[in-house]
Amino acid sequence: MKTINFFLVFFIVASGVFYFYFKTRQFRTSHVFPIRKKMFASKAGSFLGGLLFFFGVNQLLLFQGIATYVVAAIFILFGLYIIMFNWKATKHYQQFVDEEAKLNEN
């Protein structure tokens, strides 16, 4: 049980770190590249969804009770929805990143 909890906490922290990494990449990207900014925003959103998902699973393992099950289910379902939505958005925007770079070469 402690080993599983350790891995879940590791994934929660890693998801938070990658969320802030891609959010920083989004803010530091030049306004000349709006597609790239949107791609970084959707990658950050995917990791935020992962954070919600892993937090929900962790709560299921740590606490017992009907309220915990309801709240954890909401976190897990909402996290999975955010992951899927932003993964599709990342795939969509990634198609146009090279084209955007070619258009803004000079």
C-alpha cells in the first residue's frame, strides 16, 4: 500500500511540474506563434488532467467513506475528460507548428 501511494504521489508531483513547465513555455512563446502557444496550453492542460486523475486515485486508496468515493469519482472522471480533450487538441495543433514556423521565417 505504501509503495502504491509513493508512486501516486510521485505522479501527482510530476504532473504538477510538467504542468508548470508547459505553462511557462506557453507564456514565454512569442506572440508571433499563436498555434505553438495553443499547443503548449493544451499540453499543460493534459498534465493538469493527469494531476486530477492521480489525485482522485490516491484519495480512493487513502480514505474510506461514501463522500470520498463520490469526490474521487468526480476527480477521476473529470481528469480523464481533460486528458482526452487536450490530447486531441495537442495532436490537432501539432500538425500546424511546422507550417507556422515556415510562414514566420522572414
